[in-house]
Amino acid sequence: MSATSMTLYYNSASPFARKVLVLLHETEQTSRVSLKAVSPTPVSPDNELIQENPAGKLPALRLADGNVLHDSRVILDYLDHQHVGNALIPREGSARWRRLTLASLADALLDAALLIRYETFLRPAEKQWREWLDNQQEKITRSLLYFEQEAVTELSSNFDIASISVAAALGYLDFRQPDLNWRSSYPRLAAWYYEVSQRPSMIETQPPA
Ligand code: BEZ
């Protein structure tokens, strides 16, 4: 595939786009992709992005042949088939389903964190629904507890789809919920995250300061 033959619609604050960027770094494919920054919200869609993805959601990847892939899971799967190194999404066996399930839980954590962000940042304070917000936050708490108690050793074994997804989720919590102080409740997860945060792929893709 020729240089920069693909275009990634992304936002530097989007954790779902970050997963794609991390995989591009880890698989040495960054030079194949041009970045197109867009800033949609649920109440102000981006017109150019809508042409690529009718849902108006990030990330979207325009391929050299004009086809467009979305969402992050589809894009990650595609890009993982475009390099010659070790697969970051196991192709078969129980590892495939386990790693994808851990990635899915990280995405669910992220869905909850984004919904909280939109509800508290975009919605007028008098219209915010406290119980709904609390339930989103509890999804985050339960997911963190699961990663701490059931998955941290597995995460340490390989920096793949599962680890990239959990790392992007923790990075987004630090970015948008800086007072959460999750590290004190989940020390093993914190130690793992500290280690993976030193990877160039994580450093290069940090959300804006
Ligand atoms: C954010 O500002 O938190 C954000 C921006 C774009 C996509 C997702 C999240």
C-alpha cells in the first residue's frame, strides 16, 4: 500500500481514535495514514464526517479505494491485517475471544465515561439526571474492579487489542475524571498502566493537556 493512502478521521481527545493511533504506532503503520481532525459532539455533528460515517461518530478510516471503515473495532481489525508483525488481535482460539471480551469491557467503560462527559459538559446543569450519571459511574467502577481482580495478569502478558483498549480507557479517565483517584483502589492496574504508559505509542498519542 502506498504512503498515506488512508485518511483517519479523529480527534486528539477521543479515546476510541486513540486506540487506532496506538495500534498504528505499535505496528509501524503511521506513515500510511493521513490524519484529519474533526470535532463532532452529539448535538453538533461534523458535516464532513457524516459523509464518511452516517452515524457521525469517530473514528472513521477512508481507505485508498474510497471505502470507509467505522467504528474503532472494525478499523483495528482491518489495520491488524495490514502489517507483517505479530497480530494484535489473536486470529483464533480461546485467546481471540478472551482478548476481544476484555477489549469490549474497556470500550463499555469508555462508553460510560463519554456519556458522563457529554451529560456534564454539554447538558445544562438543571437538566442533568443524577441517578443516570451515578449508574454510568458505577459501570466504570465495576469494570475497573474486574480488571484489577480478574485481568491484570493477562493484560501484562501482551500489549495487544485488550491492553490497548484498557490503556486508552484509563488514559481517558485521567483526562476527563482527574479527581477519580482510581489508582488508590486498583494498585495492580495502576502499576500495569504506569508501565505501558512509557511505551512510545502511548506517549505519542496522549490526549491534549
Ligand atoms: C472529549 O472531549 O472528551 C471527546 C472529544 C471527542 C471525542 C470523544 C471525547
